[in-house]
Amino acid sequence: MTRTAAARARANIALVKYWGKRDLRLNLPATGSLSMTCSSLVTETRVTFDDAAPRDEVLADGAAAPEAFRQRASRFLDRVRSLAGMAAFARVETRATFPVASGLASSSSGFAALALASTRAAGLDLPLPALAALAREGSGSAPRSLLGGFVELPAGMSPDGSDCVPVQVAAADAWDVRLVIAVNGAGEKAVGSTEGMERSRATSPFYPAWIARGAGDLEAAKAALAARDLPALGRVAEANAFSMHAVALSSNPPILYWNAATVDAVNRVRALRAEGAGAWVTIDAGPHVKVLCGPGDAAAVADALRGVAGVTEVRVERPGEGAEVLG
Ligand code: PMV
């Protein structure tokens, strides 16, 4: 017997980052974060539980996924099997419209889509807190991709993580902004986010200061969002991202996610800003530069980033919708 379901989720980009965990086993963040779910960074995943399957199988874009990826998905499916009280192995077929594992937040859409598709295929219709807890075990940023628009993930204080549930702060159609993404460099990121966060927590002298500023950045970003004040949100987001990278750089051994194109792109955005554009950068655990701006500045920002040596693709994202089950 087979049971199947498919789901779609979109990657989110954090404007106030999470970098550090308060509980490694439950994958709970040490600070709250705020993200924008993107309109066209889409992952679609179908999960088919099959009583006759000899083991879990993962196909990414039609080809067998690397073994490490298959094992990560298989451990995730173990959780779903234990929640549903079932034993069947599954075939996972996943497709993304953008490069995976390179700091473009593919794990956020990937695990949000996998959580939704696998639970539905297993006959479960989980409420948001339970679905978010499951998605979080796959990736700390994945719960934010369950919801659309602008999403807060509070750190919470409860040891079991029951108060770490994503909240939509503004819907996708509530504020017309853009994130212009300059993709540069392909392939896997140098240091995975979990390893990087743990290294920063254990070794960076700036880690306590980073954790201490988190709540203030989150409140300032939410106030800017409520007021639809793009310069205020941009300034908080840019400062927060540079602080996260300061912590990564001051870890031992140091973690450097940037390359030459990253720095050139940041400088291009600064030059545009000096000329009057409203544009602010954020950077995640990879070399790509993401620029928050208004719709009127997006074309100029995209053109400027296309002129940066090493930038291979420029995407213009709007706020997008949350995860959905496909028919
Ligand atoms: O979800 P993870 O484990 O890939 O961690 C995400 C870390 C950052 O993208 C750097 C920040 C964030 O809040 O998304």
C-alpha cells in the first residue's frame, strides 16, 4: 500500500538573524528572529510512504540525492513515522527553483515542504505548533517558511520549545517591498550553519554581546515593520547581519562566508545609497548578498548588482505566501 502527499514552501530570508542555539538537541534558537518569506524561491516536495520500499529514497531534481542529504531526510522521516505510529519507508521527490545548500536558505523551504508533505502523507494534520516543532528539527529557520509575509520566530523560554512557534507579523500583501538577491558562487557552503553556530557559541568573545543585542534588534525591526518604515527596517537588518558575521569571523577557527563578489556587492549598494536609493544589505551563511529596498529602487539595485564581477544571477523577490498542500 502507498500513501502520498505533496507540498510547496518558499524560502525565507532573515532580517533579524538567528545565530546560536539555546538547545542543540531540540534545535531551539537562542534569540528570536524575523524574516520575509520570498515569493519565488520555491521548493516542491512529494512524499510517498510505500509498505514495499526497502529504505527511504530521496530524489532531488530527479536524481538520487547525496547520501548525507538522504540520511538527514531519513532521520526526519523517523520522527514522522514515530508521530504517526507507522513503519513504512518513503520516497521523497523534491525540486527547488534555486541553488541549494549555499546560503540561499534552501533548508528553510526544504524542511517546511518536507514537514507538511510527509505528515499529510502519513495521515496527520498537525496544528501549527506541532508542525513548526517538526520543521525545526530539520532546520532552525524552517518554521518561518510555514507562514507567509513577515514572520517572527520567538526564541521562547520553555525547555520543551513549546513557546517557539512562528507568528505572522504582516501578511504577504501587507507591504510591497523587494529583496534583490545577488547569487555568487555555487556549491556547498564552507561551514554548515549548525556547526558554525556552535563554534561561535563556544569560541567567539563577541557571542554574549550578539545574544544580548538580539531582543533589541527584534523589537526595533517589528516597530519599523508596523510603521512600514523601510529605512528603519533596513538599518536594523543591515546592522544585525554585519554583527552576525562579526561573530562568525571572531570564532576560532574563523568563519568567513564572504568572497570578493560579496564585498563588491555591499560596496555597490552603499554607493547607490549615497546617491539616494533606499537599499540595505543582509547576508546569511553563504556569499550571496540580499538587498532590501522599495519597489521603485529594485530595478536600479538589480542592474548595479548584475555589474558586479562574480555575480551569476540576480533575483528580485517579493513577500510570498506560506507553505501549502498541493492537490
Ligand atoms: O536554518 P539554518 O540552520 O540553516 O540556520 C539559518 C541561519 C541564518 O540563515 C544565517 C540566519 C537565519 O535566521 O535564517
